[in-house]
Amino acid sequence: MLKKLICVGFLFALVGCKAEIVETKVKTSDLKKSIAGKLVSVPFSAVLSVLGDDAEVRTQVKRYEGIIENYVDLEDFEISKSMMGMEIKITGNLPLVSGDKTKLDGKDPWVLRIRKTANRTLQKPYPFRVALETTDHFASFKSEFSKLNMLMTPDPYQPLLIKIRNRDKSKLRVFTGSVEIQGKHHSIYEGEVAKRISLKMKGGVYEHTEPLIFFNIQ
């Protein structure tokens, strides 16, 4: 009975397959290269928690690792024990692309995508926006998980911690909402990025939409 409860807990822990946080680092030079049409990759890490730590649960996790490795530019898939079972840390590279027509080298389910700002009020002060979005490959990625378990449905909306570094002295200004910066929560944030900034977008509205930042870079 206990084993069955652990397995059920495992399934519900991964329903929606939402990471605790997806962390990535982007340089201002990366943003400029992507806007210029170059395909850029940035590092990312993601942490997921799983209930249970028996052989059956580990076998299931290893199967999911194979699927992730087939779609994501994976560097490491680390499994460690936690208070409630297991903690999975995934590290790899995430494409930073610009526009809708950029072709990917792989089958990445998610990308950081830069688009031109459509909102008329924001177009002039913030001509660009960047968001963590799904790609056309997300549907097949989701299907692969569902084949192993019908309850396994990767969530398209993931919490994001994006660290932006201004190392080339660009003039960078950002605008976003529902964000945490250095432990402080902002309903709306607007400001210059002289050296660096860390923007954490998790929970609330981000349960149902992608993390999004408007920016101006020169």
C-alpha cells in the first residue's frame, strides 16, 4: 500500500511537469546577436522535485531523461536525494532566437524568443520583448511523455529566473510586471541595467502565461 501511495505521489508531483525554477543567463551581446539574426545559445538549469525514491520511481525518471535528452541540448541530468524523495537538476543550453521564422538546429520544446513589440504604447520606448516560449516541437515532446504515462503532461508555462549581464556597456532598459528582484516584489518594474539584473517570474499569472520582458537596447 505504501509503495502504491508513493507511486501515486510521484505521478501527481510531475503532472504538469513544472520546474521549481528555470534559471538562465543572458548577456547584452547575446541579445544583439540574436536581433541581428544569429542563432545564440544560453546556459540554463532547471530543478524538479519528485516524491519517492525506490527502484520503480528511479526507472521511470530515467525513461523521462531519455526523452529530454532527445529534445534538449542536455549537459547533465543529476538525481539526488531530498527530504521527500528525489531532486532532479537538469543543465543544458537554451536557444535564444529572434522572430517567428528562425530555424532551430535541434528539437527544443522551449526557446527564449525575441519579438518586436506589438503594443503601440510600448513600441517606441521598448521596441523588443523576450519571452520563454514553446516551439512547434513542444507537441511531440509532450506526446512522448504521455506515451509513458497518460497523466504526464509537460506544462508549457515554466517559472523563470533570468539573469541579464551588461558587459559591453550597452544602453539597456527593461520593463516587466509581477517580478521579484533581489527579494523585492514588484507589480510593475522599469529601469536601466548598468551592469546586471536578476528577474524572477514565478507563480500567479505565470501559472497561465509565459514570462515576458520588454526591453530597449542600443
